[in-house]
Amino acid sequence: MQYIVVEKRIDGWNEIMTCSEEIDAKRMVEGLYQESKMRNENREFKYIELPGKVELPKERNPKEIVAEQMQKKIEKMNHIFKI
């Protein structure tokens, strides 16, 4: 499970951080409420539970990304000019 701590804004909910444990998300929300109360601010926080395992994509070397983009452009040009 993934837990995302969010804050309510004018335009919707804004992500603050991601936790893998529910207890960490609860503590973060409680801490944010306490900090908000100390500053006399009326802010709203909560955490959202995402089922399943969230995996980040494999990190790639920036040179690989550029090379792939160049290859795609070359393939498009070859298709257009039928080389």
C-alpha cells in the first residue's frame, strides 16, 4: 500500500509526501495539523490510500533518453520520405 499525504487548496488537493506505512501518514497529518494550529491557520490535511504496490519506472541515463528520441525522429523521417 502507498499512502499519500495531501493538503486542501483552492484548486484541489496538493500532494505533500508519500509514505509506505499508514502510521507514518497518520503521524504526518497530525503533525501538520498541530503546526497549522500553532500558526493560527485553518488548513486541512488528510492521507489517501492507494491499493497495491506502486512502482517507480526504472531510472535511465539521460543520454539513453536523447538517443531514443533521436531514433524515433529518424524513423519518422524515414517513414515520411520512404527511405
